[in-house]
Amino acid sequence: MNILKIFLICGVFSNIVAEIQILINPVNLLENKFPGTELSRAYDKDVAGKPNAYRFLNKTKDFVIDANSGVITATKIFNYETDPTRFLLIVDTGGVMRHVLTINIIDVPEPPDCTADPLFSSGSATFEIAEDYPLFKSIYKVTVSDEDIAHGDRLKYSIETELSGPKRGANCFGVDPVNGIVSLRGEDILDFDAGYHTFQLSVRATDSASLFCQGTIIINIRNINDEMPQFEPFPMDSINVTEKKPIGDIVARVKATDRDEDNSIIYSFKTQQEMFGLDPFTGTITVLQSLNLDNPSNSRSYTLEIEARDNGNNTSSYMFTVFVENVDDPISCDLKFTTGAGVSVSVAENIPASAFIYAVLSRDPDLGQEVEFFQLVIAVRNRDNLSLESCVGTITINIQNVNDESPVLIYRPDSPININENLPVGTKLAKFTATDRDIEDAVHYEIIGTQKEFAINEDLGDVTVAYPLDYEDETTPKSWVLYVRVYDNERTHSTTGTLTVILLDVNDNPPRCSQTIYVIELPENIPVDTTLVSLTCTDRDGTIPNNNITYHLIKDTFSNKTFTLKNSELKIGPMHLDYDNSVFSGMDFKYALFVRVSDEGIPVLSTIIRIILRVSRINELNPSGTMTAFTFSVFENSPIDTLVGKIAYTDGDWPFNNVQYAIVGGNFGIPPKFYIESDSGMIKLLNSLDREAVSQYKIAVRITDVANDALPDPLRQRSVTSQVTIHVLNVNDEPPVCTPPHLEIQMYGSFRGRLIRLNCVDKDSPQDHLSYSITGGNTNNQFTLWREGAESPFLATGQHFQYDLFQGIQDGVTFQLLIEVTDELGENAASQLTATTTVIIHVLPWTTAQPTSSRKTTSTTITTSVIKKISYYWGPDTWFPAVLTLTGALFVMCLYAVAWCLFKEVPFCSRLFPQGHRQQSQPNLTEKEAAQELR
């Protein structure tokens, strides 16, 4: 009961001592609020204006209270996920009363953070995959952190843009919305040969509050030689030639194409061919041996199967037939032998033996058949014509072979051979064909001189590449004259032929640049025509146009007018950079530019240069409003925290409209009359107003932009000042006041007229709004109030003033008049306020002396009217003490019952719980008795 009394006494005492007022309690503090922002304000009228009056009883480093003004601010930016979320601060002013301020840290949805992988966030994360990369196999996993995940936030991944180059429009990649794994999805086929060489993916991670971060990955596609050469067929898959086709003439040319980039095709026969030759680079088919059908070993048709092989050993074949048409050839004979009577030879009779008589020349039109013997039939007759004597005999002359013939070149290239560089070693360039008329004598081939680039097959005469040929290699000649020697078995006879080989430049080197990826950061206010990057590229190819370089800027719609490529210089313009753009924010404030550097060779080779430009924000614009001056009105009796008005300013810098408001002038007083919410611009009442003291306030509000620059605030903050006029509207809260409140005058009984002017004023009502009336002491209406115009009235004698009616002419009399003054004349009676003044009039008997009136204050006892002021205090009803007492008793009983349950078995507490101790000891006695019985 004593404790209850103490509580009640403290409660009553707390109503007497002035409380500390906290402007905002509890305070809900957003976790990302900047330090130094005013959170609340403490006010104690007993210490107002005193130095070092306010403090926190409990120590804290996170909040401070201004010792003079009571303004409470935070000292740091809070993190809801790592810091405590609730603070209880005890505000003390040195008096008896203290106040507890509750500050709750409010969670603010925070955007995901993509900077865990700086290459991804900066847009320079580059990967390379082959064009046959498997579907749904991971290429990259987006790593994003979000502190809100601990509170149930979830991230969703998506691809915002997918740019392909140099050919646009492919949609090949996707990202798993849950785990952020980027992979091929198969909507479009990944085909390097279709022009899809590189992809730029903008991947976004979005949380539940639609906040996001995003980054860029670049995926380069590596070309795979996966295409087979395709032949262009001949009509009816056949070719017709005549048997008279000269050796070395072109029969036809096969052509195959390959979709793979930078691929060369080599042609070859699938089976060895003796009659036809094939240029491995051009596909030209030529005649190697005579097709004369008179030769029984020659065929009337030849089936050729040609194989085309690319650099990746992908092959395809094409089969067609060469039909040889017969041409009738007449037998060629000696004219003397075939005309007339033939050849007649006369010889002398004494011609010596073995003398030369006649040479018989035998020619067979069929190639390869030689005369191996001659058979002569000789008839011998007598000179006498009449004689019939004769004899006939046969002489056979066999011809023995002698190595007397030199090899004869049947075919050799007549014109120079042009070959491309980079031909594989072993590639056949040409074929020398030679014969030796000597029977059973073979021919062999060799290159005269020492050189490493070419070789010739000793038996077949095939000239092949023996060393890699690179046109750009300065040690490699650009042409050769090969001297080929053809010799027989015993090197007895030989023949020499020449072959000129010219090396041609092939566009096999794409342009090479000093850098292929540029990551640049520039402020948004950089001048137009500023050079962003100067490209330095070269081409190793040795001839024009293979080494002519051109530059082409691949632009999207957003950056179309922001960048210009002149020759090799990329410049800003004609439009300037603009960070403050909502579309640009979706691109993570980065431009991804592609420059294609190409040569003019066939095929065209190119290199893609990627330029990642990150734009940094600059605080360029001042906050702006629809007006520079604002006017508001507020009633003087408005309670604290009443909304006076709101000013609204905008800011065109990103993030848009991120401004804070602060009152910087005209807000005088302790505490000041007004405060402004820094985020919303709402001006509210902080202290009571009195129109009769000040009817108008002019305050200056400074509007400052926040976090609009790459440099931390306040290095480049911009601010403007707005003038705010606040009119205090009148409320009838001041009663009339009469000066002096009590008057005492003297007059003679014979006096008639005005006695004295009442001096009453009202701070919030003009004089003509005050009404006067005599409410007491005016017996028989002896006095009246006489008013002229709007001035205060005079107290005057009434028309029926007769002093002689009172106690005789010789006696004095005193009147005590109570005059009531009411304001708000003619207004609502409920809002009217009144005051009274007392006038004491001493009426003196008539004398012959001049009548006088005096304005003299004496010690006469004055009876006045009392203005009641009602103060309300809380007092309990009669039932409240009884209920409180009963509740206390029940509470004590409950405590006793709980203690009994906990300690009833403890012997030490037997005095407090004797019954429990006795119940506990009963079983012990029974055990002793049982032991005695056992004994």
C-alpha cells in the first residue's frame, strides 16, 4: 500500500511540474536519411532561453541533442539490416520530469547492388563461346547483393536488351529469372556465318519493390568450321569433249562455295586420274593425255569424282561424266608413195653392196605405235626384157634400240601460275609431262637450283608447295622462276623447262587495333565535339585494297545523335551527354558503342571495337518552383504541428526532384514559431502565435538539391531561396482591458453632465467593436454611459439624477458602479470576451463652492466583479481508489501463491509455509517407521 501511495503522490506531483514537450514522438527515421537532419525538438518552458539546458541521460553516439535549442539530430546514416531498429532516449532538462523519446528505424527498400563483379557493372565483362555452344549450359552467373533479402526480398533477373553485331536482330540468349544464369535459349540459332559475331546483353536484377541494378556482358562468338562446301552442278552432270582436244586445254571448271568465313577450298580427284589434271585452287580441269579414240586404250567416257575440302577438313564430293566424241582421222602417207605408179629408183649395176638406195618412211597416225621392223620383198629379173628368168626373195631387217633420244616435254605450263598465299604444304601447283622415245627408258624430274618453297615429284612431275608461303613475310619472294630438268634413266639425255610462279596476296589478316575494349568515364557537361577516343588500327596485308581500313560506328536509336565518328576519331555530338534521363537510367547510365573496323579485301574482314562510356552526373540545374514567393494564413490559436502551408520545388537533375527544405531566416523565437519538413516542404507550427503581438511573419526558405552530383554533398550542391509570408489570422482570444481598472471620483450633488471618459481597449478588436453597460450599483439609473461616435463612452449623470432623494441635502452618498465591457460587437456571443471596471462616485452635498470632480484613488474598500478562470485537473471517481486497492490486494495474494508453489518444499521456508513443510515431512517419518519394523 505504501508503494501505491508513492505512485499516487508521484502522479499528482507530475501534474504540478511542467512536462518536457517533444515535438515529434515517436520518430520514424528512414534508414537512408542523411545525418544532421532535424528529427524532433524538445521544449521545456522552464529552461527556454537558457544555455546547456537539454541533454540525453543515456549515452548514445548515434544521436545528439542541441543543448541550447533542444533540436535532436542523427549523427550517421542508419542501416536497417545491421543497426538496431529502435532507440529509447531519455531527454533531461535538469528538472524533476524527464521524457522518453522513441526513435524507430524504418526500413527503406534498397536497390540491388551489382558491383560485386566490377566488370559486369562497368560493362566490360567479356566472354567467348563457340557457335556450337550447348543450349542451356551456363555462360555467366550474375552476382548481385541485396541487403533486403534477409527480410524476405526476392530478386528477379531479366535481359533488358540484346544487341547482336554486325548483323542485328538475333535473340539467342536468356537468363534464369531465379538464379541469374545466362545461357543459350535456342530461340534463334547461334550462327557466326549469318553475321552474329558478338552480342551485348544488358542484364537487370529487380527486387520486390521494383528497384533494380543492371550490368552488361559482352559475348564474342568464335567461328567454327562447321559448313561443308557446296558444288554448283553441271547440266545433266556431264561434259562433252572431242578426241582432238589438245593437251593442256581446259575441259571445264568446277566451283564450290563455303558459308564459313575466311575459308579457302582445295579441289582434288577422289581417285587418281591419268587423262585429266585438276587445279587445286581454281577447280580448272585440263587434258593431260591425248583423248584420241584411235588408241584402243583410251575410253569414250570418263567418270570423275572431285572432292572439295575446306580449311577445317570438311569435305563434299561431286561426280560427273566426261564424254569423248570421235573424230575420223585420215591415214597420213608420203605423197610420192601414194600417188601415180609409186616410187621408181634406178641404180647402176655396179652399185656397191650396202649402198643406200631408198629410205622407206613409215608413219602410223596412232600415237605410241612405232615401226619395229621392215619386211622387203625383192624381185630380181634379167636386164633383157625378153628373158623370163627371175627370182624373188624376202629380207627382214630388225631394228635394235639405242638410247639416242632425249626426253620430250609433252606438257608444261606456258604462262605464269598465280598462287595464293597460305596454301597448305603439299598442294599441287602444276604438272610437267615428258616422254622418251627410247624403248624401256623412263623420265625423271628435278628442280635445278636450291630453293625451299617448292618441290617436284621425281617420277610424276607434280610441282607442289614445300614451305608455308606468307605474302606479308618480308623474307618470302613474291615470284619465282623454276627450272625443271627432265632426264632419262642414265642421265644421258635431258631437257629443261621453266615454270614461273607468282605469289598473290590474300586478304587473310583482319585489321588489328591497339585496343579492342575502351572503358571511359566522362561528366555529362563535357563540351560537344570533344574527342572520346582515337582509334589506332593497322592491317598486315601487303597490297591494296586488302590493307585499306574503314571505320563504321554501329549506333542504336538512343545514341544516334550523341556520337559522331570522323575517320578514326569518335567525338561527342551533335547532341551533348545527358545524365538526367529516365531512359538512360534504365541503361545504368552507360553507353555501349561498337565500331566496326573493316578492310576492303575479298572477303571483307573486320574487327569490332567496344567502347563503354559511363556518364557521371553533374549538378547543373538549380531547384525551380512555379513561384518564388508564397503566402499562407494561419489562425493565431492553432495548435502546435498545425500545417501552415506547403511549398513545392522541382529539380531537373537526376534523381529528379530530390530536394530538401530548410528555414534560414525570419523564424525568430525560442523555440521558433515554425518548422519545415525537410523532405515534403510542409511548413508547420512549432510555437504558439499571438496576432496581437505579431500579425505577419516573413521567413526565408532555402531549397537545396541533394545527391545530384558525382562529388559528395555539399561540394556542388545548388540552392535557391523562397520568401514565405505567413499572415496570422485573428481569433478573439484577448479580453478588453480598462486602465485603470478601478476609478474613484467626487462630484457635487448639483452637478449634471459627463463625469469621466472610460479608457478601455482590446488588442484584437477595434474601439467600435466594444460595447459598454452598467451592470451593477446604478441605483434608480442615476448614471448613464454617453458615447459619441466610435470613441470610448463617458460616464455621465442621468436625466433623472436627483441627489435630494437620497438622505437629505446635507449628507454625502457614494455610488459603486460595475461597468462591463464586451468585445466582438454583433458577433457570435459564444466567442465574445468581457471585462469589468469599477467606478466609485462620491456625491458631496451642495455648497456655494464651484462644483468639482476629481480623479483620485483613495483607500476606500472596493467591491469588484471577479472574472472566473477554470483550471481542470484530473480527480478520480469515488470508485477508483476502491478498485485500485482491491487490485493491489489480489496482486499480493497472487505473488504469495506463486511463492508457495515454488518454495513449499524448502525446509528453510517452513515459517512462511508451515503447512507445506508438514506435508513434506510426513513421508520421511513413515520411512523411519518402516525401517524400525524391518529391524
